[in-house]
Amino acid sequence: MSRLAINGGTPVRQNPWPRWPQWGESEREQIQAVLERGEWGGFDPIVKEFESRFAKRLQVKHCLTASNGTLSLVAALQVLGIGPGDEVIVPPYTFIATANAVQLVGATSVFVDIEPHTLNLDISLLEAAISPRTRAVIPVHFAGLPVDLDRLIPFAQKYGLAVIEDAAHAHGSTWHGQPVGALGDIGSFSFQASKNLTAGEGGALTTNHDHLKEGLWSYINQGRTPGGAWYEHGNLGSNLRLTGWQAGILMAQLERFDDELARRMENARRLHAILAEVDGVEPLHWDERAEFHAFHLFIMRFFPEGFQGLSRNRFVQALRAEGIPCSTGYSMPLYAQPPLQSPRSRLLPCPATEQACREVIWLTQNLLLAEPADIDQIAEAIFKIRENIEEFCIDQEDDET
Ligand SMILES: Cc1ncc(COP(=O)(O)O)c(C=O)c1O
């Protein structure tokens, strides 16, 4: 029996994992080209070129880039006319940007619980959250798995709600073969450094509706009147333009995007199959209606009973010592964060969210870019911890992870 690395044994994995972001000659050439064209900002032609390339990739009529995936959500809400007095339904298990965007336009976030096995908004709970002030819902395709759009879209239609898809984790994910981001009224993407398609920072908005595209373009460009004179500002707006540098990097990243997407899925499928047989851990459900799943994160639920009462924090520490980087994700629901607490928000009971904050473990997408044999080491490390469980004094104090 080998000693656990947390107790001084040899780690299962000693080699580094694939780095993120990845870059090569193509990024260098794009940056050089932006430099030499001398425009540099949002009017460099590469920005429009990327927008039309990304729109084509997502099978959506319009794509407009933005400075990041938080302000793109703000732009979407503004253009839909959502503001003070309005309510927007959001999940409480997501990055804070989703709800911050609602607060930033002066509307109120209404938190509705998630499904424990997908961490996506639980559509069956939406009805109870509706009020005469409800205007929109922002589903997050968490970790890359699309929310149940078969139930969400008819629900939104029934109540006249706008659907803004927060697809910050879901570049390339599909639902019944259709890429997400084009299935609601507006889709919002992030190109922040950890994301599966990245320029360090950046965002994008997608829509099939011409009038929403006009409104979004205007908001991103200081409220300029579409088709009007340069200094004609018919609307309230801001400057959310992506730079030429970012668009150039994104063009280069798009070249490897489909290969990376396929590799992440293949490795996730492999890890999923192994871990599905292991007591004490349970990978999140992969809905077969999502033929493509971005796997921005690979998430598993951890149950101490399967590891003789070992706490999640100690398990994560042991896994990290074995050379498997992982984390416990969000430590609290969004409604517990001071700027989002009641009365600034409204909430229904969210037991699944509270449970997720206590029980899940995240692995980041770059691990899924490794070779299949490397992926097996993740499972090997878990088996090693199980086999050597008596090395832990189960009553030991937990440290924060
Ligand atoms: C679900 C979700 N929505 C929105 C955002 C905001 O994106 P950005 O960091 O580009 O502002 C993020 C970023 O991490 C996110 O994870």
C-alpha cells in the first residue's frame, strides 16, 4: 500500500497539467497584424471579422463583442428595458456577475434553486417565483451543461419573460444540436482568462432578433443611433467595445477551439465512466440532449459516507497533494453575499444550492486537455485515498480549501 502524498508519500502525478490559456504562432501573427494596421481599438476590422466568424460558429444571426461577460449581461438587460421596479430570476449558484448585472441596472434579483444533479436552474420551481414585476430570467448553462431549455422556453413564453442565456461557461455547447446562445432572446459569453475561448478579458452578445441587435450595438457604442450621424446619440449607452488585440487573439483561439472542445468531451466521458462506479463521488449528470458539452468545469459531488466520514475539505487537500488540482467552488449562495442580500433581492428556499456549496468539487477545463492516461490518474488518486483512508484521523480539524 503506498503512503498518501499528504502524509509524505509520492504523489500519483508529478508532471504539470496542460497550461491555460494555450497560444502559438497564430496569436503572435494576429497581434503583429493589429499592431501594424495601427487602429488597435474596437474599429480594427478584425473585431467585425471575429463577430461574423463566431456568429457562424454558433449558427446565430448576430454577434456583437463587448468588453466582458458582466457588462454584456448589463447591455442585454438595458436593451430589454429592464430597470428599477423589475424582477429578474437568476440561480443562486453561479458566479456573482450574473446577479450583479441585475443589480447594476437597478432591478431586483429573484433567486430560484438549482437541480442538485446538474447545478442548473430548477425549472419546476420557477412558477412559484413569478410576480407581476417579473420581466426576465437569466439561466446559466453551468459548467457548460445547457439548462433544460425544453421546459424553460415554453415557460418564459407563457409568462412573457425575456430569456437571457448566460453562456459564459458554454462556448460550443448544444441543445438538440443547436448551439446555446441563440436559443433565448439574447445570449451572453465571456472571454475572461479562465474561459474555454479567451482573450484574457472580453465578452460577446448573440441574438437572432434584428431590433435587439440594433439596440445592443447602440448601447455598446455610446448610444449612437444605428444608421445615424457619428455624433448622433439617440439612446443611453456606454463604451463596451472589444479591442483589436482581443479580437485578434480570439480569431487565433478559434482555430483550435473545436479540437479542444472534442478533447474535453472525450476525456470527460472517460472520467465520468470511471467515477460513476465509485462510492462517495458522483459526477454531475450529463444530459443526452446536450450532444456538445463545453465542460468548462468537471464537477463531482462528494459524499463523506463513501470515505468513512472524511470531510470534503480533507479529501480535496489529499487530492491536491496527489497532484490533482481541484477546489470546492463557491463557499456560499449568492444571496448570502452582502450586496445581494434581502431586501436588494428576493428568494425562495434554496436547499440544493446550500447543499452544492457543501458537497461539490470542481476540476478546471485545462485538465481535460491532457492525454487519456493523465485523466486516469485523477481516478487513481481517488482510489489511492480510499485505499489508505485509515491514514486520516477522521476527527481532525478541517482547514479552509
Ligand atoms: C457564469 C458567469 N457569468 C458571467 C461571468 C462574467 O464574465 P466576465 O468575467 O467576462 O465579466 C462569468 C465569469 O467568470 C461567469 O462565470
